[in-house]
Amino acid sequence: MRVVAAMSGGVDSAVAAARMLDAGHEVVGVHLALSQSAATLRESARGCCTIEDAGDARRVADRLGIPFYVWDMADRFREDVMEDFVAEYAAGRTPNPCLRCNERIKFAALLDKALALGFDAVATGHYAQIVDGPDGRELHRAVDPAKDQSYVLGVLDTDQLARSFFPLGDTTKPHIREEAAERGFSVAKKPDSHDICFIADGDTKGWLTSRLGAAPGEIVDDSGEVVGTHEGAFAYTVGQRRGLGLKVPRDDGAKRYVVDVQPATRRVVVGTAELLGVDLLEADHGRWCGPAPSGEVRVGAQVRAHGEEIPATATADGELVQVRLDRRVRGVAPGQSVVLYDGTRVVGSATIARTGRADAPS
């Protein structure tokens, strides 16, 4: 096969490209230029979009003896990931930009361009496994639970899985670093990227404020009493406890958390931890990594990238999904994704629109 190896400049994508070459594929390395500031250096960045990363990727490609190109997708990334991120927070939701990047950039824009140029598939350094099942290729968890990235790949559909390779899914991260060192890759000990790649200093609140502007409002408790003020409801997310700056403590001294964000009224509602627990999820934008579920099915549900899998019952109706968790989970916010599993197999994902409790009065 002719394969595009997406090379971020990190150790994982370097070994993934090498393994595809070892498997006998015709491999071309491609680095995606996603940053609006191409000259950003690693010292001030926390993601994987710096000019140094492109250089690291090129050096690995040279060592492998494969062609290497940089594809500029900064405009597409800005529109489909960054602007979506801003719009979601402005609407009082908590998005996951990594899922959007996988859905709209790496396995849409990148894959579409690769196919248009005559390539057969895309390979990445994600930790997940693809298994041939009775209904076609299936997406499964990686063998390394600490690095498993199947959650952020739950947006892939059947056609995308058919054109994707994840060569690292059967190996733990320490062994990947050992392999990179044995191959002589300079990135063998390079730290992993983390946090949101386009927010260089990790200050999400400051980054959002610079784009949305200050929008002062009230922080109220669950009884409606004003207990503080804020400069923008978009800077808060359900489950948040730190940085609230509340001026009126509870009489009993109990800790308070954000339990609701209301951008229309510019109100942030806080309450005690027990108000955070939910076991009903209504979600939209369902994406299926194979046949869509039919009727009511038992699944495992995961609502965070490295969160716990909770036994649940799910019902799908096109892109609409309802999930009833077997027990309550705290801090689930609209905008997050719920990814459904059948054992290690990823069934699909959906974006949480509303949360609630099964025992709540109708």
C-alpha cells in the first residue's frame, strides 16, 4: 500500500512510520502545519505544532529514507477546531478539541487529500488497535491502558477506519521509546505533548478572554443567592472547584463546584458536590465505528479521555443517543463526548447535549 505517515515530530509518530516501512508499505512522511505562528519554539509551547517539531519529523524521515512533506492546514485547523472550541465555550459547553481534530483534520482533511493524491491509507502514532471483525474493521483499545487513545478516535466511521493504521496499539509506551532509541531516532526521549496544542501557555481562560472579551456576570448558588462575580461565564466548566473567587462562603463550610453555566444570562451556578452526580446523558452527533446500535444495548460509557468506563445502557436513533449509566458520575458537562464500548471494541461516540438524573421528578 501507499501510505501517508502523519509525523508530528514526536516519538510515537516516528516509530509508527518506521513500522509501516518495515511492513513493506510505500511510506511518505507528512507533517501537518497547524499553527498560525509557524515560528513558535518549543520553549513557549506545550503542544505539537512548533517549528522545531517539523524539524524533528524531517530528521526522522531522512533517517528512514522516505520522502517528507509539510502540508499547510492551518486555515482548516483554525476554522474546524479553534473556532469550534471558542464557539462551544461561548455557548456554555466544554468541547474536546482532540476529538474534533481527529474527526475534521487528521481523518478528514488529511485522509481526503491523501486519497486524492493516490495514497491508500493514513498511519498515525495513536495508541489504539484495528481488528478485522465479522462486519469489517473494528477499533479497539490499546494494550497499554495508560496511553490508550481510543476515546479520542471514537469519532471515526467505518470508511475512515478502513483507510487507517495505528501501528503502536499492541505495544506499551516504554517499549516504543526503547525501539526509537534502537533505531537511532533523536526524539526517543522527547517529552510527550500535552494540554491543548494551540494554547501555548496553558491559560485557557486568558486565551478565551482574548477572543471573546470580558462579559461580567454573577456567580450564584443553587438557591439563587449571589455569592460572587466573574468576567466571563465561558471561563467556567461543570465540575470546576478552583479559581471561583467566591465572596460568600456556605454556612456549613462545604466546598462548592460549578454545577451549571448559563451564557444567555451570564450566570454561573455553584453548588455542593452531590449536585454534580448525573446518570442520564442525552447526546447528539452520533458517530459509529461500524454498524450503528439497534435498539437498547448494554455498553461501557466513558466521558473523559482517561476517565473510568461505566457500565451503561444506550439507545441510538440516528445521530441521537441516550445513555443511562449504572451509577452517577460527577462533573459531566455538555459539550464533552461520551464514547461507547463493547469490551475493548469502540462502538461509537456522541456529543453530550444534556445531563440529568434518573430519579429526578418529571
